[in-house]
Amino acid sequence: MKELEIRRAREGFIEGRRAQLPLRGIVVDSWQRSQDHGVPVERKEAPLALEAELVQGHSTHSSLVEAARPALRQARLFLATRIQ
């Protein structure tokens, strides 16, 4: 599917029209969740978390962070070899 077609389908979704081309359900579901949560249409990326929120989240979930550390390290190494 071409980028322009997807862009037009997204614009149609925002305007309340049905897409003229078949889109994966996961894409339309994502658009719907964003709309339901009031995410601005013009937003291109997720907002950055504030430093205090990061520290609080890390503190609150420190045992989970520690448990996930080996898997995250492996994922980082795996992805680094794929991106190059």
C-alpha cells in the first residue's frame, strides 16, 4: 500500500469517512484509540515523559525493571545487528 493512499485513508478517518481501501484492523484500531483518547491529529510522535515521572516510574517498578533487564539487553543487541 502506498504512503499517499494511507495518508488519504487517515484523513478520511479523521473526517468520519470510511476508508476506500482495505486497511489492517490493527491500524484502524490504533487510529480509533488515539481519537478516543483525544490525541491531537497533528501529533507526529509520543510526548516525552518528565524526568520526575521517569524516576517515579522506575522507583515504583524497580523489581520489574530488574527482571526485564536481561531480556532488554538481548533485544538491544538483536536490534542493533538488524538496523546496521
